[in-house]
Amino acid sequence: MGLELTDQRLINTILSQSVHAIVISDLEGNLEYVNPAFLSLWGYHHAEEIIGKNSLRFTDDIDKTKLILAEILTHSQWKGELRAKRKDGSTFDIAVTAYSFQDKQGNTTHLLASFSDLTKTKELEQYIKEREIYFSQILDSITDLVFCKDKNFKVTYVNKACADFYGVNKQELIGIQDVHYNEKEYTKAYHAEDQKVFETGNTSYVRREPNIGFNGETRILETVKNPIRDALGNIQEIVGVSRDITETLTLEDRLQLVIELTSDYIYTAKITNGEVIAEWSSKELTTTSGYSIEEIGKLGGWFNIILKEDLTNLAERMTKILKGETGVVEYRIRTKSGKIKWLRDYTRPILNEEGKITSIIGAAKDITIEKETELKYLSSSQRYQAAMKSALEAIYFLAASKNKDGDIIDFIISDLNEKATEQLGMKKEELIGKGICQLFPVNRENGFFEKYKKVAETKIPLEEEFQIPGNYVAPGYYYHQVIPTNDGIVIQNRDISDRKRMEELLLRTNRLAKVGSFDYDLTKKQITLSKVATEILVQQTNHLDGVDLSFFGTETFKTIINQKETHCIKTKDNFDLECIIRAGSGNEFWIRIIATPKFIENTCIGFYGAIQNIQDQKLIQESLFEKETLLLTKNKELESLVQITKKQNERLKEYTYITSHNLRAPIANLISLTSMLKESPSNTELLGLIESSSYQLDQIIRNLNELLNIEKDTRELPKSEILIKESIDTQLLLLKNGSNREIEFKSNLPEGMKLLGFHAYFDSIVNNILSNSIKYSNPNQVCKISISYEETKEMIKIAITDNGPGIDIHRHGHKLFNMNFRLRQDIEGKGMGLFLAKHQIEAMNGSIEVESELGNGCTFFLTFPKTLL
């Protein structure tokens, strides 16, 4: 080639082994040397196919190649991109670095160029661009507000939900520090939190952050901010996720109340030769049964306080457990005080390393109230069905049908009894699901539909009597009662045609009935009866001497009549009274007596009045009253059932809100970390954080299942030997890797020290205590943690001490282990750590205590039995 090389073989070796394509040409661009990488990249097999040919043949842009050659000759070098052409004619992008070569005299003799294939780089750039669009679409699809800021607190990214919250498009928020109409003090507080994240690198969590929306309404947001680091670990931006919790704050109070009312107890038992022997139970066992676990042992075991009638069910359950099945059984116990209680017992077998069942773990819940309510509901349901079937009135359950504007346009029949089908003359299947106005348009004409609509909208019941003319399906007189429900109304129609006919007959009878008169002389104490009155009273004479008006009543009514007489003398009023009288024949019957006082000036001299035999009328009324009382009683029962159903529906609605609060933070972290990952796809630290957040999310779900839904939990929680020092060291290492801060750790735990228990629980307990020590320690100081222990034949007591800010035990000690209790709102957390630690250590027959003073750190004492009995 005419090159002056000091060591030609060394140079050839370097060029031939290079991963970059390298060529050497003369000043005209004619190729004099190509290395194997060039042949491979351009699709040639032998250098002879290329040597001597001009470089223009190997590019897809001849004009640009000529300019590059001229640039090299003029400025000695050129860097950039070029479109190349392979032997088969296909093209591809390459990165070019070209130089001119000079001899010892400074004359340019050759041109050198190095090429690298940009195909994969271009594909990666396109992939990254597509992923950015993909992740942007994901972030735009969520309802949480997502935003990024630089060190000057200026917005660099927002998702659609964030823009919608402020009533602008996304681009209008980019580059500003805050919307102009927000309160200045709010903006100042946001920037203070931003600055803390930039300075410390720690996550910022603000539980209740006020913010003004575009409509001027103040909303409360829950905001988490995390740093975004570059490849060197420097914080370039922060990413924040906010959630509008204005409407959910009251629901959280309800959730807290429900949590505080939860009172399950947890227990363990070992399996020895197929026999179940109680080992340990949490202290709630005594609250539930009245017995301690020692007292139950003295009684011969748990089975001896279970009602004999339920032992068969429990024995069947235990047989399945010994086969490795997880399940639930309900049974009754007799407490120490003699009271009967219902328990729901969730049990899971524990396998050793060989897969043999060595023990069981369970959680029992006092469901006595639930059972009593269930039995009452069952009884009520049975009464409801019986009342529906035997009711003398027609009963209709109607659901409101609404249009898109929410106006009621009809009522759909959802249920009705046999009496209703008889009344309408149609089969039940022909009526269910049909609208009343669809079936009977006359409801709109006669005003019934509007009345029903008013009851459904105002929730005010309606009672009335009405008549259906003879040309309709069910003519007659009816008593109408309309009761509002959650989704519509209940109608009760009672046929009162017979009663109406009897009332009309009674009215006619009254009109034809004889009425007798009387005159009472107050001074002579004498009553003079008319002929008709004498006949009514079956008297021998019409003159009664030495009597007063109380003569017209039996002993039961004499006092009442005397009181009426005295009252009328004072007030000059009449009195109208129904009472029982004993006739001259000795028979007793009802009469109606009307008396008017007679006065001379202001002195009462007597009364005149009338009497009427109303015995037949009273008998009819009593018969009607008895029937009506029976019907009213049944109506009240039905109303009660409707209200019970309404309350149960409302309770179910309230429980639907108790679902995902503790799951939100890990999900928000995953979203934020995913957004960060798109900026640095190969960042292993971010991958580690995502993995850690995923683990947290999984742990939360597992913990919730453990506490609230053991019945559906199919995981096995094996009891095994726990190497104490090794387990604690592992947890500390995991926490140190994720904390990004200096931690000084001291321990006098010996290697090989162990206990028998639930490994997952032990790791969770230690992790919660250590993570709190790290999380709450001063970020500007070295976090110092020391571990010591005390040991007896039966127990191991581990002390974990930190140099954190400490706890005011007098103020917070009684609620420190409550679910969702958090000491500080400015530090991320869910308030479940110490709650779970307490329940988990009690599940291992252990205990947890804390000693602390403000400013002097904390010491948590974890006491474990060496073995579970």
C-alpha cells in the first residue's frame, strides 16, 4: 500500500480485530485497505471485491460523500452520519469519523475512516420515542395528578388529569412554577417541600395539601414527591403524584372506626401423633372465652368448651386440615361465665421442610352478634315470606325507572304476593319486570302514578282509601298504603269493600234505630225516662228515684260519668259518652248517652238528654277492629323488614368504600418509578426500587388477606427454625440498600442462636422495627442502631435501640400499636407496621414493648418463646 509503518504486523492485527469498520484510501477516495469488520458490515466476502474501487460506490448519497472528502482534505477531519449501501443494494445508517494522514514532511498522503452501524441505535431511539408516547398515554389515563419539576420549581411535565384539574391544556403548565390564581402561601409550601426533596433526596409525603382548582374551589390533595436522579446519582428533577381526597376524608374516619372494632384472636397448635395440642393464643382469647390458654389446658383442651352438637363439624374440619387443606368452620363455645358464643375459625396447616404437617395456625372471630343478626334476619325473612303469603292485602314491590335526566318515568314490578296476582287477575311471571304504567296506562290518568312518584322522591309515606269503578279489573273499595324504599316504593292494597258495606249498613241501622230521652232532676235526684228509653233499659217504671247520671253505667263507668257530670256543671258543656249499662233484665249492653246541663241563672238544676242501644254496632266495630289490628300488625312487620333491608343495603354500600386506601402509595411509587425508568432504561437502581415497591405492594395485600380474609387465603405459613442473627442481618442489608444513607449497626447476637416459629412473621416484625428506626432518624445524622438480647431456657428477649427523635409515650403509648396510627404525617407510611408487628409477634406467643423519651431514641423489646407449644 505504500505506507510507512514501523510495525506492519502489529498495525494489521489491530485493524483486523477492530469491531469498527475501517478503510484507508488515497486522496481521491480510492480504497487501498479495508478490515474484516467493513467486509461484514457491507456484505462482502473478500477484500479483492473492494480494493481499488472508489468510496462513492459504497454510499447512498454521492454528493454528501464528495463533500465529506473535500472537508477532510480542507480541515483534516470530519464526523457525522451517512447513508451507506451494501453489496445487495440495501441501505443503512452509519456513524463516520474520518481523518487525513500526513507523512513526516507534513504532506497529506492518505485518508482514514472508521464506521459504526447506527441501525440498532436508530431502532432504540425509535423504541424510546414510542415508549415515551406509551408511558405518556398511560399517565394520561390515570386519575391522579402527575407532574415533574426542575430545580427552579418549574414544571417540566404534567399528565392530562393535572391539566384538567387546573382547567388548562398540558402545554400551558410547562415552564411555570404554579398557576397564577393559587394562594401564595400554598405555592410557598409546595416549593418548600420541593426543596427538601432536592436537598435530602428523600421522599416527601404531604397528607393534606390544600390547592385551588380552576373553578376557585379549595380541594385537599394527598401528595407524594420523589427525586429523579441521573446516571451519576445527581438529582435533576422531582416527580410528584397527587390525589384529590376531599370527599374521602370522612370515609377514612369510618374506616378507622371499623378497624378499631375488629377483635379477632390468633392461635397456634402443634400436631403430635394426629392429636391437636394448643400452643399459644393472643390475649383476645381471654376476652372472647373468659379462659386463659392454661385454663383451657387444664380443662382437657379446647374441644371441651365446644358445644357437643358442633363437635362433628369441627372434627370433619380437623380431618381435612390434617390432610393439608386450609379452611373455615363455625361452632359454638360455652364461655367461662356460661354464655354461649359463636366463633368463625379460620385454620391453616403448617408444614415443615419435609412437607409434613407439624402444627396449625388459625384466627377465630366472635360472630355471636353476626349469627344472632343472621338468625333474626332469617326469622324475619321467614316471617316476611309467610306474611307475603298469608297477607290479606295485595303487596307490590316497585323499583323506580328513570330517564337519563334522573326523572322517574315508571315503576317496575320487582316482586308481589299471591293476593296481588289475584287482585290483578294475571300470573306472577306476566307481571315481574313490567312497568305499572305500561301494564295499566290508567295509572297516569287517575293520578296514582304522580302520587307514587311523590312518595319515592319525598320519602313521605302515603295512606288513603279509594274506589275502583266496576268497569275496571278489580272493582271495589281499597285501603292504600305506599311506603318509600331505597330504590322505589312498596304498595299495600287491602280490599275494604266488605267493611264499607258494613259501615253503610250500620249507618242505615243507626238512622232507623230508636232513641230514647230522659230528664234528670239534680235537686230531687230523680231521673224520668221516656217510653222508648224505658223499653231500651227494660225498666218496670219510667221514674227512677234516688239516683244520678251514674245510673247509666256499670261500676266500671260510674266514676267516669260522675266526672263528666261535674265537668259539665262547671263548663256548661254537653257530654257524649259510650258506656256499658246493666238493664232491668240483668243483661249488660252498650249504650250511647248524650246529656246537656240545665241552668237557672248560674245554678245547674239538672240534665236532659238521650240514650241509644249501640250493642250491635259495637260488636261489628270490635270485629272490624280485631281484623284491622291483625292487618296493621302484619303491615308493621313488613315495614320493619323493609327498613332492615334498607339498613343492610346501606351498610353494604359503606363497606365498598373500605377497599384500597393502603394500596395507593405503592401503586403511586410504581407509576413514578416507571416514568423515571423511561429516562434511563438501563438504570439498575430504578429497577431495584421498582422491585422493592412491588414487594411492598405484595406484602400489603398479603397482610390484608391475613387479617381480613383468611378464609380465602391459600398460602401456607410454615413453622420452622429461625436463625435470629442471620435473619436480622438480612433484613438490615435490604433496608440499607434501599435507604441511601449511612447506617451504623452494632449487635451482640451470636451466630446460630435460633427459635422455632413463623419465619415470615419474624422477618416482618424485624423489618417494621428497623425500617421505622431508619425512616424516623435525623437525615443529617448517622443512623445508629444497636441490638442486644437476654436469654432464658424458655424465652429470648431482643432489644432494638436507635438514636431517633423518640416517642412521647405518655401521649401516644396507648395508641402506638393501633392500625393506621402514624406519629408524623410528613414521613411516608401507612400506619400498619407496628399494628402488624404486634399481632404477628402475639401470633408467635410473644410480646412487644417500647421504652422511649423525646429526643433520646427508642428501644423496642421483642420477646419470643424458643418453641411454640
